[in-house]
Amino acid sequence: MTTHREPLQSVLGTIGETPLVRVHDSPDAVPVYAKLESFNPGASIKDRIGKHMLERMLERGDVSPGGTVIEPTAGNTGIGIAVAAGQLDLEAVFVVPERFSVEKQQLMRALGAEVINTPTEDGMGYAIDRAHELADELDNAAVPQQFSNHLNAEAHYETTAPEVDDALDGAVGALVAGCGTGGTLMGMSEYFREREPGTHVVAVEPAGSAYREFLGEEVTHEEYKTEGIGTHDIETNELFDPDLVDDIRSIPDRAVHEEMARLADEEGHLVASSSAANSIAAKAVARAIDDGTIDAPYDAVVTVFPDSSERYLSKGVYRPFEEWEG
Ligand code: PMP
């Protein structure tokens, strides 16, 4: 974290206030800015929701100190929740489909959490059901459930969005962000649309993901390597609101792989696949604003770089495309 200059009492004090940095491969007249979320202590955007959801759940009495939180998660949310749980006197248990990165699972365990793997082919829906079953078996246990908990989007409404607003004096023309739960984009869209209803909002997903089914489109489901965004089952998502977006862009893995390498080589960003997908989409939106195809109230396009590529080195993110395991 870059802006704190006073000593802090807890690592939770370092969450948020991340830097907003220009992406240079974008038109001069319509700059793209990315919020670098690997500056958080658990090194991803999900630290924000870990802290926010657990603090609010404790305040509301959903769980009390000494209790357990159980979350179905692909990884970064687990790390974010584990960081917060450790400091807020809560135990953390995660139900994780096997295909997600081993680095993330090791970090969750290092933070004191228990990790339970479920078969990849059973998908996130099964992990969600398992988390609820486990919570029912314990006293004083709760499932934050990032896919349906409005506190997820609220974390971004209360922190990510106002930080961007401050940094750009409110002059945000478009928001572009990949959707896993959709919490990041929904929270930011709500915030900026309240202030400027014309804010152009674009969701990003990997090609082969099914978010466009929310718009009534027919989608051919395919596997993708890009991690952290996209869905094969829109039923598991209760946060995504199509009224809060203007468009959904699907980005192929091959383009994502190339952009990850370019961002590192040309701009010094060691960011992972969802950041690269966001960068590609944000630059396309910026070019469309520049040539008049998209109408936006201001020129700046804002996106997020949710986490770092270091978390995926074992999956070969910087090796040739065919060797990237995804
Ligand atoms: N990128 C990465 C690396 C993530 O882990 C996530 C969360 N799954 C996202 C992007 C998407 O964020 P959200 O869940 O807020 O849509």
C-alpha cells in the first residue's frame, strides 16, 4: 500500500487506497486507468470484500467472535477472508474446486484456514451447496457467499469506487471490469451511475463464458484459461444486474495471454489473466469513445487489475500459449 505514512495497528488497515495508474497503450484523448489491487495485503481485490463482509456480519450478529466462516471460493476471496478472519477472531474454512491455482490454496492454509477440495467437474454450484451443509453442522457458523451477498458489491461501492472518484475528480466516462461474482463492477456501477447516469459500463468475461445469457443471448459454453472471471452457470450468481451494464465483452484466451506479456514487458505490470482481459476491453472502449462509437460523459476509462501474475507462475502464464494451463 502506498499512501499510509503513519504506523498501523493491523494488516486490515492496509486494505484499499490502492494506486490508480495509466495504461499507456490507449488513446491520448481517452486515457485508460487501472486500479492496482495487488497492493492489498493478500495481494488481490478480494481483501476488500473479506474485510467488509466479515466486519458487517459481526456487527449484524450473523456470526460472533470465536465462530467460523465457510466460503465456497476459487481462491482470492479465500485469501481475503482468511486475512480478515485471522484478525477478527474467526475461523475460516474454504470449499475450493480442484482446478484453481495451488498457490492460492497454500496461502489460505498459511493464513490458518482449512481448505476442502471438491471435484472440478462438479463446478461452483456444488462447492456452494457443500459450504452450506458444513455451516449447518456447526454452531456459530455463517457462509458469507460472495455470489449472493450484497455486502460484496457494497465493499466496492464504499471503497473502490470513491477512491477512483477522488483520484479523477469524478470525471469517469466508462467503467470496465471482469465479472466473477460481478461484485466489483456492480458496486462501482451503482456508485458512478448514481452520480452520472450516463456512465458507460462494460462487463468482461472470457470467451466461452456464459454471462451474455443474462442479456438473453445464446452462448456456446467452452472451457477457458483466464482465471477469476466468467461463469458456466448464471443461476449461481445473484449479484449481476444487467440493468447496471451497457455491454458484455468476451475476450479470447489467446489475446489475454498476449496482453499479460505486453503489460509486463512494456508497462511493468506483473498482473494476471483477468487484468489482461480487463485491459483489452478497457482499451477497446477507450478507442470507441475516441472515435465517437460510444457516448460517454467524460473521457477517462477506469478498470481494475485484480491480482498479480506471481500467483499463477506454476500454471505457466508467461510460457508459450499452449503451455499455459489456465
Ligand atoms: N479477477 C480475479 C483474479 C478474481 O479472483 C476475481 C474474483 N473471482 C475477479 C477478477 C472478479 O471479481 P468479482 O468477483 O468482483 O466480479
